[in-house]
Amino acid sequence: MDIENDLLYTKEHEWVSLEDNIATVGISDYAQEALGDITFIELPSVDDEIDQFGQLASVESVKAASDIFSPISGKIIEVNADLESEPGLINKSPYDKGWIAKIEISDPEEASNLMTAEEYQNFLEAEG
């Protein structure tokens, strides 16, 4: 299982990359592995306002349907349209090609509510 050191994580297994005032969001390698082959994703709409830990998207896999929650509050400025035709990108490349949305951050202080890679690793070990 891969955990990227330069990202922040949620207890619901989303990751976020913060650059300037933009957050790129996806689900962790752990989450995509637990879900199995992802067959469909319902993406948010550009310009939607989203709250931290509010529902961002939903995915369906061969095993289950799951909601994806936003690690940070803000406005959706871009979605990964490639996922509509190829949702399996989340399985193949959860941290690179499988990102879900980009959010213009409304409250940078919310990052303090997230886990570092090391904290996330410890969280997973405690869960397992």
C-alpha cells in the first residue's frame, strides 16, 4: 500500500495536496484497494461550494457504493473529467491520474484538521 509523504489525509481515506490556494483531492491507495475495481464515479459540479468533510463525490465499485468527502472547504474549480469515461484511473493511479477535484480553498486553517502521512500510517495500523 502506497502513502504519499507530501499529502494530507482524512479518516475517511481521502487525500489532499495543497498548493497556493488550490487543493487537489482524491482517495488513498488504501481506499481504492478496499473498494475494488471502480466502475462509476459521480463527480461534483464546477462552482459548487463544499464544506470540509461534506460529500464531494460518490463512487461505485464491484464491491460497494461509497461517498467521497472533501478534506477542505471551498469552491470546486475543476473536476477530473477523464474519470467519467475511465473511473478505473482511481485504481491504477490514485495519487496522480485518479484525482477527483480541485478546490479553491476558503479556509486554509482547516488543514490542521487533517493527518500527515505518518499520522495516516499510524491510523491505518491502529484500524487494522
